[in-house]
Amino acid sequence: MTWLLTASGTHFDLVDPQPDMVNVLDIAQGLANECRYTGQCRWFYSVAQHATLASQIVPAEHALEALLHDAAEAYIKDIPRPLKLLLPDYREIERRVDTVIRLAFGLPDRMSDRVKEADTIMLATERRDLMIEDDTEWEILRGVTPLDKRIRAQPPRVAESHFVRRLLEIGLS
């Protein structure tokens, strides 16, 4: 068996994903229940909340892409970057799922620079607001300024509803 059963009842095939297997409400629920940083942050902080916030700091033409930039994680989980580098098979599955999601929503083939920048700004902000204090430099954050506004972690159902509301604001229904 290479598929998983989603909340909508879809059989999402990880080996051969197809655009008609992608459901935005499955994405919203999956991301809302997925904690960033392998749960090692001070409070539960979902990928859905991260994506919603990222979608609010990019120009309007990049909002949907930013909201869905981690959508594959609704199907394959959020794997921390250091571990992901050690798992080439996982990275290939992630690429395949991401490609199908991008196709399903008419997004660019690869993540745009504006969304990458927003993702890095969110990382800097999340480190400041959600992680324990640690003086170790994160090279990826060198020169990156966190947002002025502080992040307040939301429970999964709240993050999910904000994610769906953001979809509607962007114009996806």
C-alpha cells in the first residue's frame, strides 16, 4: 500500500500522486495538526499558522504560493532540515508531492524568491518568539530581520480556521 487516507476520504498515493487527489481542506487540517520544529518549540505551533503568516508578508500575487509553500507536509509530515538532508528518498517523495500540489493550484514549478524570503523571515521570527533562548548562530538567518509583530501560537483548530479564511481572502474556494 502506497497511499494514505485523508480526512476527506481521499486515497492520496505517495508513489503516484495526482492533482485530483489534492484537497485544500485536507491540507488545512493536516498542516494545522503538524507542529513545526518536531515539537521542540515552547508552545504548539502549527505549519498552518506558519503558512498563514507567511502569506500575509508577501505581495498579493505570491499569497497563495506562500500559503501553500509547505502543503506537501499535510501528506508527508514536517521533517526538520538537518534530518531531511540525510534522507534522499524522502526529498524525492516531497518533490513529487510538492509538484502535484503546485500543478493542482496553478503555482509556479519552483518556489519563488519572494516566498523563500518570507519563509526565512518567518524562521527568524519563530526562532525569536517560539524557541528556547540559545546563543548559537543559525547561519541561514545571518542578516535576516524578524518581523516586528510577535507570534502567539494558536491551537490547531484556530490555525486551521485562519488558514481556510486566508484561502477565501486570496480568492480560492
